[in-house]
Amino acid sequence: MKQRSTRRADASSLPIFLRQWIAGGSGKPARIVQAVCRKQGWGTLRFGQSIEGSPLCLAGKTFTDGLGTHADSEIALCSQQSMRRFQAVVGVDDNPNTRAMSGARLTFSLETGGVTLWHSPELGVGSPPVPVDVKLPPRTHEVILRVQSAGGVINYAHADWASVKVAVGHTTERFEGGPLTSQPSPEPAPFSFVYDGKPSAEWLPMWKRTRTVRRGSRGETIRDLVWSDPDTGLECCMELSTFKEFPVAEWVLHFHNRGRLDTPILENIRAVDMHWSVSGDTALFRSRGSPCTASDFEYLREPLPMNAAIRMAAGGGRSSNDWLPFFNLQSGAEGMITAIGWTGQWAAEYTHTAGSGLIHLQAGMEHIHLTLHPGEHIRSPRIMLLFWSGDRLASHNQLRRFLLQYHVPKPGGHSLQAPLTIGHWGGMKTAQHLERIKTYRRARLDYDYYWVDAGWYGPADSYSPDEFTGDWAKHVGNWTVNPAAHPKGLRPLADAAAGLNMKFLLWFEPERAIAGTPWTREHPDWFLGDGKPLANMLLNLGNPEALHWLIRYMLDFIERHNIMLYRQDFNFDPLPFWRNQDAPDRQGITEIRHIEGLYRFWDTLLEKRPRLVIDNCASGGRRIDLETISRSIPLWRSDWQCFPLNDPIGGQVHGMGLSYWIPLHGTGVWSSMPASAGDTYRVRSNMGPALQFAVSPYEHTPIRSDYPWAWHRRMIRDIRRAQPLYRGDYYPLTGCTPAPDHWAAYQMHRADLGKGFVMVFRRRESIYTSATFHPGGITPEATYELQDADTGHSRRILGRSLLEGLSISIDEPHQSKLLFYQEQIR
């Protein structure tokens, strides 16, 4: 019998500034004494560090704990228990900048209850440190530490309260340094909104706050933090999840009108609104979206100097149209990954204001301005923050591991395994499909799913043998099986695939319908759009009747056709349809209800069909966000790979860029063309956790008698060998650029298995025949066996030698190397 966990709720993996905020309303602060900076001339109050992030140093002597500030400053030490004694060593921080450029003379003082208990003489750089040792009056709950400049000179006025000790009861509180200790507390909350014309910073401290703690279905700790307005009945609930194994905080905001009247206007909801302390060179790392280019998901570094701002939005209402909603902010050796879960129009902004020493992060739904009716409820985008210190690439791998453990779908109770599939056009006739399945059996091909894409639907006269002929596109929204292509329906395809141990994958696009198709005629009130002939119309998933009908229809369709992988596409931008529907005092409500409906639709399918897998497609990978990857997998990450492009360089960039952020994704490779059959470089360029082969996808691409089946089986063998390794840590060994004269290389590493692989590409215009790479995750003392996937040749090498450099030679352009490695047992 499985023992039930009894561990208490905690957020011990989070940095202290967030633990303090979480504990703030509970009467159990993370520190007995809390330091609150009420005023500071520059930057952010730091713990165990100087104001610029270096060790505290007074006249050449360094200290490991204390407070680093900048004149003129006022720091309040607060404690619910009585403080008895204060000790410290004070002075102007001794560092190259203060020695070269600071002429400041500073005085330090200690106050409580408006009375000065101690003050220092004027101190400058190099002045001997001054000790402080003050017995505090009885029942002292607040002490003020003040630093003032003499003569108003505050250039590089770096002031240190070093080796601070505060006696409270029988304990002594210190302010030690460490990762992320200097980040500002997100008061009054790490989100914001405007209500009745006033910012939430004014409302929340006055509203009643309650907190409950519960265990989530994934094993996480969930805190429901609720603020209630006694006057209007508006309730704001922050559903905050924390995870013992990961320094991650994740939340969704819920707003509920529990009053009897419409609320005042609720607007500008920023699901995250907080500051990040600058501690050195600052940059934002992000990836492009998927607008169908060779540079889709390209990983970019954007500097964020003072007075700079970086603004992003989803684009058109599809969440990864313009930018992937995953970002990594780095300042010095610390950083924070932010992920947004909203399959609509999100927006985010990072602002570095001069003189503040802070980056201001705001993100949420781009536009919202509405009143809530009595009893009405809405939710915000989901926010995930992962805090890190040290190596930026390690933070990306920690994100991948977190997503695998807590977000990747688990069909049948098991973590989703990215599939290997064989793809076909849906409009191809049943007989042609069955002939291909027989051929795959003779060729001994090992696939997980038989993929049937668009074109299988519509009236008989719309029969389209491929996507380039016929009028299949005019019948999107007519989800009856085309009798000319499939007179007995699609079940014969599913049954024949099952005979080859393949499950059935079918394409659908239920949110879009062409005006004049049956659903739009029978239920015009379910659709948004002008209804002009052949115009796109949007099935309004915020319409309860439409949503309930769609759920019933799809569950029945899935069962009748034995669909095990449901591929949902979405080929137009919904944002104008949503916004055109909104009244002036209800702006944003149509988008919210549609996105809520989409999640309910998918959640119900997965609940009723526990082994079902959902493929999230939207003109390629234009709907990838934290919410969709929790329910689905993007099997076709970019339409740049559609026939006849299938560009190898694009495949490399897409896979390398997306792998920084999410562990499971896929694309396809066309081996139906004579030039691509036998092209190992092309296959490897598109290899990833999931891959679709298209050997003979259309009626006009019949199975060739000279097709290289033995080569194809070798490709499948290599992919199968690599698939479990794609669930490991990712190490890009080169930059992520589509430049045709560059090499590209990456590594996947499974520390738990002691194995991995290195993939290297010499692109078509590169003049170089060799390159040296430095793998990650290697144990220096271990011995590894490396095997060349092309030649089968193996050799042994010390981990130390691998870390010094792995040299790869490729004699010709448009060629690749795939090396598998395995740690040898000593």
C-alpha cells in the first residue's frame, strides 16, 4: 500500500524574499527580524553584499553578513518580538568605484521611537570601521538604521552595516548573503490591477485577507490567498502553487463578484507585477514565435541597459505567434525565468529605469476593462517564475525538468512519450491509405501513430487528392467524412493501422468554420464573424451551448473512429473576432470566455478519454504556452517545414531554440521526394523528441519501387535510440542562428542513465571541415564509450578529455555527425 505523504506545506525551495511575502499574512515570518528599506539613494538593499553586489568591505576587511545600502537611506528593522540589542560595524564600502569616484562623507545613526540612540562621526572611503553596540529599550519592535551624506554628495555613497546582529529573545538574527537574498519583496502582492480607478496597491492593504493551504493533485502545495472588498463584494484569489523540489512559484488569479450589483470597472490586470534587483550586466533571453520562417524560435539575447524597455505580445490572439511566452531575465549571476500560460493575447514588459537599480516586470492579458456581473467569475493568465543563481543554461535545464515532472501530460497515468509517426493527406482515398499500410508492414517500419491530416471531410464533390488541388479548404467546418474519399468512413484506416501496432491520429480544426458550412447555417449564434461567403468564422467557445455541444460531438467522433491522438489545428487569428464582440464596459470578456472554454474542452476530452493525446497545432507552433503544453504536445512546431520547403537549417534552428524552454515537441521530414530519400542530413536536422515521416503522403506521390527502405529503418533505429535522451538536459554547443555558413551542434544528456548524444551539422555554405565542441554534464573521472551512428565505430575516452574538447571533422557541406555515448561502469 502506498504511504500517504505527511510532509507539511512549505516553500523552502523559494528565495527568501518570496518566502517572506508568502508568510507575511500568517504571523510566521521567514525571519524573526525583517529589514525593510524605506528610502535609498540608488539601487536595492542587499543582504550580505554591498550595494553593487560585491562582498561587504570596510577599509580592506571583508564581511560575510550585513546590509549593503546607498546614502541617503532609511532601513527599518521590524520584529513582532521585542528586540534587546543591536550590534554592527559600519562604514563606506571599500571597492574600486568608491575609491576612484566617491568623495562622499557619511554619518550613520540608530533610532527607535523618534529617539537617536547612537550616531557615528563622518566617515569616508578608507576610514576605520566603526563598531556599534547598543542595548535597546524594552518592548522595541522597530529600529531605524539611517545613513546621511554630509554636504549632499552621494556619488558612489555605498554604505555598509556589516556584521549586523540583532538579539531577540534567546536568539540572534543575522543578515547573511547568498543567492537571491537581495531581491525586493513584492509588496503588497506580486500582481496588480486597477479597480474603480485606483491601483490595487491602495486597495489590497485595506481588504480582508484570508489564507488556506491544501495539497494539489500533482503533489504541489497550493495556497489560496484571498482579498475581499467589503463594499462591492469583489474577491481576488491568488491560487499560488509551490514545489518542494524546485525554486518555482506558479499562480493564477481569480476574480469573483460576490456582491449583488455590477462591480466598478476592473482593468489593467497584470498577473505578474514585480521588481528584480540589478546586480550586474542585465539581459533578457527569449525566443521568437512561429510566424513560419527559418528563424522560428531562434534563441536571442537582448541587452537591457538603463532607460531601456522590452515589450512583447502574443500577436493576433495566438500565444506564440510573435514571441514564445517563456523568458529568462539575467542580471549578474542571478536570474528569473518567467512563463505565461494564456492561449490568447498576452503582453509582457521589462523596464530598466535609470537610478532605480531595478527591472520592472509586468505581464498579463493585453487588454481588459470590464465590470463583473453579480456571481460572475474570471481568471487571469497563469504565471510561472523559476528563480536561479549561477549558470543560466542550468536554469533552462531545471525548467525542462520541472515541466517534465509537473506539466507534461500523463495519458493513462504515465508521462507522455513523444511519438514517431508516419503522415498522410486526409483527402487521399481509403484504398490508397490501405495500400501504404501494407507497404509499411512489408518494409518492417516501426511507428507509433498513423497520421491522417486535413482534407478527409466535406461533401463528395470536394474530394481533394492532395492539398494543392480540389476545394477542401472551403469546407472547413463540415466535419462529415467525405464519401468520395472514404465511403466507409475513417474506421477502416484506424483498424488497419492497429493491425500494424500503430494508433490512429486525426486532424481537426473545430474552432474555425467557413461561412456557409453546416454548423454555421444551423447555429449562426454560436459563431463570431461577419458571415460573408467563404469568410472565416470563429466558434465561440465562450458560448456554453456551443461548448457543450462540441464536447459531446468530439467525444462521440473520437470513440467511433478509435482516435488515440487528436490533432487540433487553428489557422487564423481570433483577436479581432473577440474584440469586435465586446461592449465598452466588457472589454476582454469574449477572449477570456473563449480561452476558459478551450481549456474546459481539452480537459473534458482528457478526463473522458484518459489515454488520449492532444497535438496542439496552430499554423505550426503558434499556440505554445504553459497552459497548452500542460494538456498537449506540439507535433508540428512550424509550418516552415511544410511541403515543399522542409528546410534543414530551419529544422535545426526550430529544434535548438525551442529546446531551451520545453522538453517535448516535434516536426516532420519529407522523404517522398527523390532528392530527400536517403538524405540523412535532412532527417537529423528535423530530429527531436517527436518526428513525423512523410514517405508517400499524397496520391500524386506513390510509393517508389527504388525507395531506400534499409536506410529508412536505420533512421528509425537512431531516432528510437535518441528519443529517451531528449528528455534529459539540453546543451547547445553552438549559437542558434539560421546563417547558412555556420556549423550547428547540440547535446542531449541523461545524467540518470549516464548516456547521451552529440549532434553536429556542417551547413551548405560552411568552408570549415572541423570544429571543437565542449559537452556538458560529463563526469571528469568517468570513462565514456562514443559510437558513430553512421559507421558504428566505437572508441573510449576519459570524461576529462571530453570536457577539454570534442573535435569533429566533416569533409563535405550538408553533412552531419551523430555520436552516442555511454558512461562505462567502473
